[in-house]
Amino acid sequence: MADITVRPLRDDDAERVLAIYQAGLDAGNASFETIAPTWAAFDAAKLPEHRFVAIDGNTVVGWIAVVPTSGRTVYAGVVEHSVYVDPVAQGRGVARLLLDTLITSTEAAGIWTIQSGVFPENAASLALHERAGFRVIGVRERVGRHHGRWRDVVLLERRSPVVT
């Protein structure tokens, strides 16, 4: 993994970020979404200070970003993240590198909880999150329809041990 670096996501990463997002959606176990948003919608939704890309050479091979979970002040320290890796770069530790970078960034900003929802069939994502200190909160059963069938979502959270 010495050849992989992480840096803040920039607007000129848009095409690669959205292509990687769409590849994850096309695989069928990443999200209820089926079509990646426009760059304007993506950019508007994600908190700018907690968006990163993984670079291999000059190519973006993964990204991670967060959205606030609520507009209420009491939840200002809680975010929900998404992490996607180009299929050709999977299995190389890219997602873990991105997640570690995000954890460092959010803790430095006083964020105490990172959460995520993962389809139970996405074993690689569940294992990644467990290794990064996330715990299963529960399962939302049949919470939404995806490609014509009901899907469960495993709720995960990581509570910061340093932000109290």
C-alpha cells in the first residue's frame, strides 16, 4: 500500500469519484441508490472538511465523505459516512486507509460518532468497519426496497474514545 496516498477531495476529482460511486451502486450491495448523483448534488450534501480521496499514481481509486445526521445542534458531533473503492483497487487496504484518515479528521473536529448503514450481504464492508472499531447497533429489517426486493440494513457506529 506504499503507493497509495490520501488527500482532500477536490472538484477536479468529480468524474472519478462519481464513476467509482456508480461502480459500487452497480455491484448491488452498496446503497439503496441506483444512480450516482450529479456533482452539484454530491458536493452540496457532503461536509467539505471531511472528504478524501485515495490516489494510486495519479488516479483516484477510492473516496470517503460524510453527511450530517441531523440539523439539530445536539447532534452536531454525529455524522454518517460513505466509503467507495474502485473495483480494481479493492482488497489492497484502500478503504481502511480512507477510514483511518476520516477518523483522524472527524476527531480533530470534535465529532464523537461516525455511523453507517451497510447491507448484511456486504461482508467486506462489515469486516472493515469492525476492524476500525465500529460496533453493530442493530439491524433495520426490511427498511427499504432495492431492485424490487426488501433489504435489511445493519446499523454501525464508532464512538470516539478521545472526543468526550
